[in-house]
Amino acid sequence: MTSSPYENPQDPNQQPGQNPGQQPGPAPYQQPGPGAGSKFGTSPYDPNAVGGPMAEPPKFALLKKLTLISLGVYVLSGIASIFPAMDEDMLREQMTAQGLAVDESTLAAAATMGLVFAVAMLIIPVVLYIVAYLGITKVKNWGRILGAVFGALGTLFTVWGLTGIGTMLDMGAIGVLSLILSIAFIAVNIYWFITAFSKEVGQYFAQGRVA
């Protein structure tokens, strides 16, 4: 029986499943598909996952909010401190307790000086707050340091002021308001310090803003 002329003769060296005319040898290299792991059981290399910029952590947004809250509490405390500085009866009592002669001109001068001092102590820290806040929003470490220094000084002075809590309560509603604001200012600043020097916020400041 003769073979058909349309059939290819069987190559004795052809392997099962191999197309006629294909040379035996290793299979050609194929690009692994998406999500395929390496042959060693590890995840495939992702260039975007190594050395990429750190996203803004949630605590950094909290730090900015706490800075503004601390500023707001300080402004309210400063406004509340202006009223006692202008209270002539309280000034008269203080001057009498110090053994100073009290007359209308001396009382008016003391009230004016107290008002100027209270306003200055309100404006200057507000400017520092704004500068620190701008530095923080731009992820500049000097903004965090400035905020920390100012916050520490403000907290210490506020704690020292609480030693006169009896005098505050004698001032009536303004004194009670000042006491509440002082406690709130201390609490917010402590929370600010914990947030500002947390691990993720520190790493974000070390990286700086990515353009």
C-alpha cells in the first residue's frame, strides 16, 4: 500500500505533539502575565513600590487642624484677658495691695499700659502661629520646630498662670471663661505635640513636599 502524496512523511525524530518541521529544543520565552509571581514564590518586582513618595498621612492633616484650633483658643484667651486689664476696680485693688498711691491719672496710665500689653501679647503670638502654620502646610520641618517651641512656651506660661486660679474665680464669668480656655489650651497643645512628633508625621517631614 502506497502513501498519499498529500501526506507528509513522519519524521522519525519528531516528538509527539510537535509540529512538522519544528526543530526540537526548549520552548521560546514567554512574558509572564499580570499578577504572576516569580518561580521562587516571591512577588514580582514593582518599581513604583520601592522608593516612591510617601502619601500624606492622616495625622499630618490632624496636625494642621490642631494648629488652627490652638490658635483659635489662644485668640479667645487673649481677648478674655483684655477685659481684666481695663477693669479699674481690679487695678485699684492690685495697686493698693502693692502699696502704690492710687489716683485717677495713675489708674488711667495703668489701664492704658495693661491694654497695650494685652494687645501686644495677642498680636505677636498670632503672627508666629501663622508663620508656623504656613511652614507646616509646606511640609517644612522648621515650621514644626517653631510650633513646638511656641507651644511649649505657651503651655508653660499657661500652667504657671493656673497658680492664680483663685484670682480667676474672683473675676466672675470672665475668670471662669479664662480658666476653661487655659485648660483647653493646655490639652490641645499636648495633643499637638503627640501628633507632631509621631512616627509617620516625622517621616513625612523628613521626606518634604513632593512637587
